[in-house]
Amino acid sequence: MGLPTVDASIETGAEDLAESTRAVFTGFAFFNTRGQVILNATSGAFTPSTRVVVSIVEVDANNVPFIGSARMTIHNVRPYQGGVHVWANIEWDSNLRVRATFQWES
């Protein structure tokens, strides 16, 4: 299946940097997209052996999450050296602003 790829960088909050000695980290990336796509989030924190989970939510213009009418699902997650690919399905006929939240262990 040839799905389009959408790119973004993962952002981490100050609280994540301050507690970098912990084994579990979180970050997020914003995307404007629709349909079945591969979300490509880049970060030097990822290697092929990184364990990572992803959730997705629609956000408004102020990046506040809400549950809208579009159904959104995550299907597959694949970490690679320098990032992670996420197969997402956003069932809507126009682009939506979504936030993907990542939780990983190195």
C-alpha cells in the first residue's frame, strides 16, 4: 500500500528534559492531514530498538485537544534510527490539525 508520508519533529517539554534520567520519555508532534497516512516524526531519541507507543487527538487553533466528529486511529508504529513512522487513519474529507503524543523507553 502506498500511503503519503507527513513529516514533523517531536517536541519535548522542559519537564521531560529535567527528568532525563528516567527511562520513560514523552513528546508530541503536530500534523495537518487526513486519510490514511504515514506520520514521520523525527527525533534523535529513537533507534530501531526503541519501544514506543503513540496516541492521536484533534486539536483546535490553540492546540487544545478535543474530540471532534472525525474518527482517528493508529495502526502500526515503527521506530527507526532518528525517528518513528506511524500509520494513522484520519477519517475526514479535509485536513485536520492533530497532535500525536509519543511515549518511549530507550
